[in-house]
Amino acid sequence: MLVESPPEQRADIAPAPPNRRAIRFLGLLVSVVILVLVAVASIVVGAKELSLEQVWHGLFAETGTYGDVVVADRLSRTVLGVLVGAALGLAGAVLQALTRNPLADPGLLGINAGASAAVVSAITFFGVTSLSGYVWFAFSGAAAVGALVWFLGGSRGATPVRLALAGTAISAALYGYLQAIMILDDAALGRMRFWTVGSLATGNDSTIEQVLPFLLAGFVLALALARPLNAMAMGDDTAKALGANLNRTRALSMLAATVLCGAATAACGPIMFVGLMVPHVVRSFTGPDLRWILPYAAVLSPVLLLGADVLGRIVARPAELQVGIVTAILGGPVFIYLVRRRRTAQL
């Protein structure tokens, strides 16, 4: 008599050979080392260059010198960059798996637009001017739009196409609302101009403390979804045959992406292309297995974000370019290349 293996054992993509798993693990360790080096560069490089000795004193000696103050500010900025980068990378990887679209990013489902619209409304109608106020409005807007997209996409009957169409429609409507408000209200335009481009410069301990619980919850949820999303990658019918709960997986994926994108956008403003580029690049050398894509995306996305932030400080010294501008400049050509390569592969 044939005995079928339990669904939870069959829902994964076939295990990689031992040598390949070792290579992937080694690559992940190398990625962590690269992240540490970029983080150090983020603390050292700025309008005022710091020596490694000054960085050491700023981190551990706390002598109160100017260098120590700069290090304290840059350390908060760097920590926020690591957290936000990991959040955007994980959200992008989850959404690409959910929509089965390798060119999807957190903006596809309207989450960034929801956060931005909520902040504009807070500034215009409630007079909110502090970053601590932005955080909660932005997160609430992202959560509301995530729930609306899930409802319009069919809730329990949601499909990748319906979710993408609902997100695109809501994004268009919200960005129209944003433009109208900022055109009609000069004060709102002035206050929103810096926030809407996406920046790590406003990062501080208070911001980190407010978004950290949401980011940690999103990290855990996203990483836990690797197995069921692997099953869904085989198609709905196959996933059902393997015992995957499609509605629950889609709902939790939407929740994870909403929490991660909402918290990241609340802290730094909308930062584009990080959630698109990194998961797509990672997939080229890890394969389709989300058990590897998600950890790699969580490590390499902060590398891209912090690297872009450091580059923005260098090219416009003694001023700086906001990281959202740098990622857009880098991401635009990469996105065009990915679209053209995908189109060529389909011909």
C-alpha cells in the first residue's frame, strides 16, 4: 500500500544538494560581512569625515566631543537604515511571491501611497508637524489601504491579478489626492517636500523605538511565510493538493507587507526600488526557494539602502542627496533593464 507523505513535508521546493546549501550559507555569511562594512562606512562618511579612532570613541568612550555627537547621530541613522532596508527587501520578496510577478514592489499594492496620503492629511487638516506624529498617521494609512486592497481584491477569493489591479487603482487615486492637496496648500507642500522623497536623515532613537515593534513583528511573519509561499509558487491547484491554505497565506502575506512597508514609510518616507531590485537580484543566485530569498533580501537590502545613503552624502558634500533620490536614480535604469530582459525571455 502506498503511503503519502504529509502535506507539510511536500509543500517545500525540493531540498538543494548539500554542496549547494553550503555555498548558499557561505554566501549569506559574506553578505552579513558586507553589511557590517557598509554600516561602518555609513558612520564614518559624511559632511565631516571621521577617523576610525573617533568612531570608536563615539561608540564606546562617550567623551562628549563633536566627533562623538556626530557618531551618535549617524549610528541612529545607520540602525534605522538597516531596519528599513530589511523591511523593504522582505516586503518586496513577499509581494513578488504573492503576486507571482518578479517586477512587483511594495508600491504595487498601494501601501506607500496610503502612508503618504495619511501624512499629507495629517499635515493639512490636523496641523501635525512632528515626526512622531507622522509615524502613526503613515502606519494607519498603510494599514487601511492594505485592508482595502484585500477587500477589493476579493478577500477570501483574492487572486494575484485582483490584488495587483486593486492596488494600482487605489495608488492612482491616492497620488491624485496627494497632488491636489499639495497644489492647493502651499504650507503642506513645504512641509511634505522633504518627507516625500524618502530620507534617513531624520532618523533618531525615538523614531526607531516607535517603529521597531512593528518591524520585528513583520520580520517574523514574513520569514514564517517562506514554506507556504513556496507551495503557492507551484500554482493554486498544486498548492491546494499539497495542503496549503491559500486564503490564509495570502491574507498573512498582505499583513506582513503592510506592516513592513507601513512602518518603513512612516519612519523614512516612501523609498522606491529597494523592494524591487534586491529580491530580483537575489533570486538569480538562490533560485526560487523563499527560505533563502527572504534571508538574503533581509541582509542585502540594507546594503543597497545604506550604500545609496553614503553615496548621497559624498556626491553633494557638504550637503547631501536624500536616499530616496539616489535609489530612484539607480533603480530606474535597473527596472528598465529587468523589463526588457523579461520581455526578451518571453519572445
